[in-house]
Amino acid sequence: MWYNKKSKNLLQDESGTATIEAVLWLPVFIAFFCLVADASFIFFGQNKAYRIVQDANRKLSIGRLSTAVEVEQYITTQFASFAPNATIVSDVTSGTVTTAALIPASDLVATGFITSLTNASVTIGASHLVEY
């Protein structure tokens, strides 16, 4: 008798129904958090790289660096820790130093789960007047 009553209660018990929905939505939440983390790391890396490019241009402007090659070497050294595959081009013409950096987003992301972000690239450019 107790066995029949217990199995009837077990069939009517709905206490585990939320588990199914949680299991179905879990991959969506994980993908969303990976997207947010990767996008945040890309924006942070872009900001950091922009600051380094501006600093290098400023160093050439005030005479701490003397050629465009030195600017490129300085930026490459600074980028080594977070963007080792970056391409840097610097040019000094008519009193202006102009530097452009192309960074693959795959260098900046945290998880790489969202492949459309890792296939992109971040472009940074800055110009600075050279003081004579």
C-alpha cells in the first residue's frame, strides 16, 4: 500500500521542472557571458594600444625618439605582452608623425568562443605635430 501511494505522489511531483529549462538556457547564458567578456577585452586592448601609439608619437614629437623606425620598435615592444601579431606603420612627414596599428582581435579576446569577433581586427591611428 505504501509503495502505491509513494509512486503516485512521485508522478505528480513537479519540483524538478525548472531544472529542464535551466539546462536548456545554460549554453545561451554562457555564450552571452563569453561575448561580453571578449568584447570588453577587445575594447580594453584597443584603448591600451591607442594610448601606447599616442605616447610613442609624443616621444618622437619632443625628441626622445628620433625616427619612425624607433617609434615602430617602441610600439612593438609595448604591444608584445598583449598583441604580439600587431602590424605597426609610422611615418614622419612635413612636421607630423602619423602612426597606424592593425591588431588582430584574436590577440585581444579572452575566450575566443565567438569566432566572428576573433576574425575581426582593430585599427588604431594617431597623428602628432613634431616640435622643433
